[in-house]
Amino acid sequence: MKSSWQSPSNIALVKYWGKHGRQLPRNPSISFTLSQARTETHVVANARERGENVALSFVFEGQPNAAFEKKLIKLLSGVLEELPFMRDFHLSISSSNSFPHSAGIASSASSMSALALCLCDIEAQLMGNAAEGEAFLQKASNISRLLSGSACRSVYPWMGEWGVCGTMEGSSDLHATPFVPHDIFKSFHDDILIISASEKSVSSTAGHGLMEGNPYAEARYQQANRHLDGLLVALKEGDLETFGRITEDEALTLHALMMASSPSYILMEAGSLEAIQRVRKFRQETGLPLYFTLDAGPNLHLLYPDSIAAEVAAFIETDLRVLCEKGRVIKDFVGLGAGKIEE
Ligand code: DP6
């Protein structure tokens, strides 16, 4: 049995920050599915004598990687109940990213969704089912969530929403739901300013944990629900101004929550703040709809419609590239989601 899938990273607009139980989100979130930043994963499953544990070997970018292998055994042991076939097979997993490992880009969303898709595909083959359709993607999204929360949103084209939301039919805490925005967002750009490629001082998983004692947590979860309701309308109508306001509020709230955690911490750098000020000044002076968001790190994601790509490219050269480590900017776009690689 074997399966190969590629799956993209995603960038959240309303952020998932805080979780409980078995990888359940404290609030609903939504993201753009990206296209350039991708992971390609191949899994070969060979029958073995039934075992209680997961048995696998892992090769990353052509090299055996013992540290990732250990982490994967732990993660996949947590989904044996959902994918019981793993007790009867040894898995040879190999994986590579389209973006450099040390570029400061989160890879858990693309890597965990690509792996989940391969495993769900092998399970479907064993059951004689086709690895396609709504039920298949929903299961793959569910497994992705259990491996890394935000990964569940990567499997769908354009946008994925995750978490129960009153105004979104079919929404669930267990898996993401596809969301089709207004056409203007389908060709949106996401240029990532690599302010720093260093490893984060506090992981996202630890950050989620710190939300438990955060005095602003309850107000934050309510705000995220309000933001999502407003954003869904703006995304449907193509209302860029409301989109930008909510998206930037979310980015700064995420970092404010880190600063208000105990212990407090800061993932933004001086260059992140300077870039934010320059983007806002550019918008004020030109009236062009250029907005930013931040992940749990210092790098700024520039979000804008394709119609202003030339102006933004010029602005990056004159004002923003100097703020980036080694002048690095990674250009990405909203994309079509995960896909099976036929061999
Ligand atoms: C800031 O999905 O990386 O990117 O579930 O612990 O693996 P785990 O966390 P992760 O958290 C991502 C947080 C975020 C916001 C988001 O993508 O919604």
C-alpha cells in the first residue's frame, strides 16, 4: 500500500489561540489556504504482525531524521483509535517542503495535513473506497487537527474555517469546513517578510497552554466569535476595508495575548513593528488595500488583491526588504488546497 499527497500551509485571519480537551479549539478560526509553501509526503505501508504501537521510519528531505521520527511516533500513537490499520502495518514516511526549513515559516500545517491525507488514503484503499469526496476530506481534516490544530484548515481550496460558528452551516470543532470567498480573495497575495528566521522562543503549543491562565481569555474568545461573524460577511461581499480591519485587529490581539500571558513573552521584533508602521503609512498615503497579519512569530504576512501587485512589489523594494533578514521575502498566493500525487 502506498500514497503520496502534497498539502499547503495556511495563514489564519481569525486566530486559533487556546485549546482544551483533545485538540479542541477555544474559539473558531479561519484561514487562507496558501499555494507555494507546501509539503510533499510519501507513505509506504508494509504489512507486519499486529502490534500495540505505531511502527515507522521517517526520512526528511532525503535524510533519516531520528528526532522527527520520535515525534511522529508519539503523534500517530494518539490517533491509533481513528486509524486502527496502523497496528497491522509498518509505515515508511518521507517528506519534503517546498520552502527552506529555516525560513521561519511554520511547517506543521502543511506537513501534518499531508501526512493525514496519505494515511486516510491508505485506509480508504484497504476498505476499497476512493480517496476523494466530502467524507474523505473531512476525515483527513479531523486527523490533521489531532496532529496539529491549524493543519485541519489546509486541506480545502481557498479557505478553511474550523470551530463551531453560529453563522456557518456545518461548522465543527472536530474538523474544518471549506469556505468559498468572493472572487477577489481567490487570487489574493500573501508575501511573507522574513524579519527573522530564528526558531521561536516559545512554541505555539506552549502558547496555547498559557491561554489557560490568561486574565483576558474569556473576552478574547468572545471577540474571536464576533470577528469571525463580521469577517465571513466581508469575505462573501468582497469588502476589503472590513476584511483588513478585522484581520489586523486579530494579528495584534494574538501578540497582545502573548504579552499578557504569565510568564509574558514577545515574539515580534523591532523590524516587525517598523514594517507594520510602514504598511499602515503606505495605506494611508496611497489608499491602496494592503493589509498585514502575523503568525505566532515575527514575520509579517502582506495580504492584498492581485490588482495592486505591481504597486506592492515596488513598495517592498523601496521600504520593506531592508527590514528582512538577508533581504528575504517569500511570495505566496491563495491556493487550491491539497492534492494527491499520482505515481
Ligand atoms: C498562531 O496549530 O501550530 O498559527 O495545535 O498545538 O499544533 P497546535 O498549534 P498550531 O497553532 C497555530 C496557532 C496560530 C494561529 C492559527 O493558525 O490559527
